[in-house]
Amino acid sequence: MTRPPVSDPLPYAERLDARPLDAIDLVVIHCTELPDLATAREYGERVLHAGSGTGNSGHFYIDRDGGVQQWVPLDRVAHHVHGHNRNSIGIELVNRGRFPDWLDSRCQSMKEPYPPAQIDALVELLRHLAATLPGLRHVAGHDQLDRGWVNASDDAGVQVRRKQDPGPLFPWDAVLARIGLSPLPEATTSG
């Protein structure tokens, strides 16, 4: 890679479950749905799983300017997508998404485009991971794997998608044309 990721492990990274690198066969693309990388870090450092003293985060975070940080080592299982954590790498793209009204039925549009520098950094990272991890074959969006619906925060009688990231403005065709990974066949896990 021309610009290697900045290693900045989360405080609980070594408490996450270990795994062999050959168990990784999937990359999941997310967006933070937060205003900036600093806010994403605050969320990532929160301990949400009392038993293990860990929280939810991806392995890599890519800022709008293309800067890449690694918060979880690849040989650790990050909590980023229900049902697929053990075999996947989570990559979070800094993007507002539906922030701050994630589940408000009136605010379900994701309007922030992904800057070219961010997409270029993502492609470079994906190529690097595909070249160095022997079992890595597939890529998917968070929205393809977590298809759960929840009550809207403004109206419990309305259902909204729990996860929509990376969203409709993510350039799937352009990214897939530049990487050596294929889309994950139809997802089997929901909720």
C-alpha cells in the first residue's frame, strides 16, 4: 500500500476473540453514520458488552480525505455486523448517513456522497487485503447482511430499516471493477 493504515487499537482490542487469518473470507463495507472520525472513535471506545468488556467497531476506518486507521487487528473478531463477525473484516467509511436521526421515519435518506479520495483509499485497502489474506473472496454492504426492521423513533407504528449503509450513494460498480473480490451471494442472515 502506498499509504499504510495508521495503527490505533481500541483500548479493548486485545480482549476481542482471536481468530486465524485464514478464517477471513468476507469484507463488509459500512458507513459510520456519524459526522466525523473523532465521533466514530468515541462510539468505538464505548464498552457495550459487559461480559467481555468490548464494544462495537470495524477493523478499519477511512476518513473523507482518504486517511486510513486500523482500530482492531485482523486476527481479532470485531463486532460490526450481526452473524458475520467471525469470518469478516469491517471497514467503516466516515459519512453522515442518517445522522443524527437514524431511525426517524422522516429522515431515512442518505445524502452525503463518498469523496474520490475516500473511495480510492478503500480500493487500495481492499486490493491489499485480497493480496495478503488467502481466504478473502467476497465483499458486501452492511445493508445486505443486516436486513432487520425496527420501530421508527418518531412513530412506533412505522417500521424502518435498522441498517442502510453504505447506502445508495456508495459507488458499488466502480469499486467492484477495481478490486479482486466478488459480491457476496444472496445473504442468509437477517436481523
